[in-house]
Amino acid sequence: MTAQLINGKEVSLKIQDRIRKQVAERQTKGLRQPGLAVILVGDDPASAVYVRNKNIACEKVGFASFSHILPASTSEEELLSLVNELNNNPAVDGILVQLPLPKHINGQKVIETIRPDKDVDGFHPYNVGRLAVKMPLLRPCTPKGVMTLLEEYGIEVKGKNVTIVGQSNIVGRPQALEMLMQRGTVTICHTATRDLPAEVNRADIIVAAVGRPNCIKGEWIKEGAVVIDVGINRLENGKLCGDVEFDVAKERAAYITPVPGGVGPMTIATLLENTLQAAQLHDKAA
């Protein structure tokens, strides 16, 4: 068996095309452009690339894009002041603060300062809480993107054993809530898990989100399983790889996401979806 590749780039382009049409339709009705504000603190090269890609994506779908590039020396008070300014700006529907932040800034405090209805990353406790009680509003981007991929490929979650490797607030925990919403039987693994190979091996669907290259061995994958690799790691030779040992896993799995080109493009596409959703919410509230 050789796994079918789950093409996140292709699905993300389909989503962006749909959003572009919806934005054009909004404008024919006299509604304003959805607006996304992105804040980058410091000069981390990877973060700068992400911010640039988000700006390009905004332009492609017809969003208004507001970039705020701040020096690493920016104080927490200054950053919170900017967030509050954007909270009160009616042209801004979504606010994204690029993580990680410099160590002198409390990232959780910044996240909680963003208005929940402008929290297009879906990290605010209000939005995570709504997901937990099956009343989702703005959902965390990467987990929601994973669910979109499964839906696009006709992969049913209901009744399946789902193993999530990683318990971060960004992916692991909200991913578990997403899978529970679809009635999967969910196990979350972490550094205290006693027998990770066994937990992975019994899974019908595996979501790997730990950020360590090839840490999940291909031989652990059950025949016919679905492998969703969220990890993006750069090796010493400059090549990108995921958390799953791809070459071995693809010979055992039924479906697998490549790295790059799998989950990564879905995160930005979902961010755009969330921003449009926030704009629609603001239309109703106006």
C-alpha cells in the first residue's frame, strides 16, 4: 500500500478562491472589505516570512491588510496599547499577533487582550471555551484546517480511534476538541505517555504536532491509517520535514499529509476564513 497524499496546497487555493468570490459579492452589496491586522514583534526570520505570506494572501482575496512591525525592544505595555487601538478600529475585523513573542512579553496576556470577536487565531480562552462546549465561533486555525482536509478527502472521524501526539494550546488541545465534535474517540499523547508506539499503532487517525523531526516512526503506523503531520522542522541540510518518518509511513498509511504542502497552507487559508467570518459577525452587530 502506498498512501494517497492529502494536498493541502490544492485545498487551500480552493478555499481562497471561494473567499475571493465572497469578498467581491460583499463589495457589490456596498459592504466594506474585511480587514486583518498582523503584529510582528522582533526580527525572527521565520515569523517575518509568515507575516509576509499572510499579507500576500490578504491581497489575493481582497482583504484590507494592516501590518505592524515592531522592534524586539517593544514593551508589553506598548504592545497591549496597540492591540487595544486595533480592538477599537472598525476597519479591523481580525487581529493576529505573531508568536513567539520576546521573553519579556506575556504572550497569554496579549492573547487575552484581543477582543474575542477579533481573535482570528482562535486562541482566546473565550473561543477555546466555546469549542469545548460544542458552540464554536472563531476556531483555532490549524486544527480547523485539519478538519477541512479530512472533510475534503471524505475521511470520516465518527467512531474512529484518534491519537494526537502533542498537547499544545495551539494545536493538540483544540485538535482534540475538534475530533470530539465529530465523535472520534480521542487520545492525547505527551512526554509522560508510557508507550507512544502502542498508542500510535492503535490509531485510525494520527495527528502529529510535537515539532521534533521524524520522532514518530513509520513502522508505528497501523496499516490503512490516516496520518496528519502538523510538524514543520528544518534539518541541518536545510530541507523541511515533519514529525512523522514520511518515507516509511507512506507505505503503511491510506492517506498522509506531506511536509511541506500538507497542513501548512491550510493554516493561512483558515485564518482568511476566520477573518471573513469575523467581518460577517461585525456586519450583523453594526
